Amino acid sequence: MILSDDDILARLESGDLVVDPIDDLDMQVQPASLDLRLGEEFLEFQRTNISCIHPNRESEVDDYVSETHVPEGEEFILHPGDFVLGTTKERVEIPADLLATVEGRSSLGRLAVVIHATAGIVDPGYKGQITLELSNLGTAPVALTPGMRVSQLVFTELTQPAARPYGVERGSKYQNQQGPQASRIGADPEFEGARETDADTGSK
């Protein structure tokens, strides 16, 4: 069951669903979703001549991105073909019986701005800001202003609370994240052998 506006407001009021800060409930709560605003931090991917990125080598990923801070009232220009990581202004706490889905706002979609590439799921139990995967699929630069409504969350009620929600007990990599976070795929269990091999050989 997808939560309606009244359902969302009731969950926010009870405190089991947390979205903070919300400055204007009337503006941000939609008929079946909740608008989130763009934060001030961005991770930009550097143009580079490296042959490829190895997901299991975190230092390579870190070297590939640089952080940019844009205060509210100023603009971040998203150029055609660019891909950057942004963040929501709001911090969320999703209860164990809800699944949240990140969607783009249609007004930005009509400007060819995409809010996420693949990571549209916010798991039950997740706490923190949400990293946005921002792309410009159009032919003209688009100015994004921190504080603008940039995405929306749709909440689906599970048939029962998740038995193993997202969090520290699961070793979840992005719990309590602040600002946009680069990929930590190298921490996934399937790369454990590769990490040990790199450590043995001194690879970086």
C-alpha cells in the first residue's frame, strides 16, 4: 500500500517516520509523496585518462571525485552529459515497515534532469541524508539551486516489518551518511578476496 498525504502526515506526527528539516508541510507533502530539497554538497567526477576504475580499490574511486560546496542562493550548473552526486537537504529515518522510493520531480524531468541512475530504493531502517545521482540528458546546461525541491519520496507499507532492516547490524555501508557519498562497492563481500590479494601484493 502506498501512503497518501494523510498517511504521511500521520506518520510524521507520530515520529516513527522522520524527515528533517521540513520548512513547509503544505508545499512539500504531495497527494502520495513528499518533496525533498537539494543540499549544498556535490561530488563531481573528474575527467581523467585512467583506463578504468576497479570497484574493489576504494582509493581509485576517491581519487576520481572532488567535493564542491554551493551555498543556498547560489547555483550549481549541471552541464549536458555531466554526472554528479548530490544530496538531499533533509535527513530521513525510515521505519522497518516502510520502503521509500526516490523519484524525480516532473518539472525537472522536462528539463532533462535525472535524479537517480539506479539507486532509487531507500531501505527500511535507513537513517541519513539521501545521495542523489544527478544527470543532465539534455543539450543545454541547467542551473540547480540548493534548497530547491528536487526529488520526491514515495512510501510503500510492507506486509510486515523487515526482520533485518538496513543498519549497523547488517554492516550497511551508508547508514547515517551526511552529504553525498562516493561508491563503497569495494566493501562488498564479493570483493573480499580481491582486497586481500591487493594487500598481499602491495597494489593500490
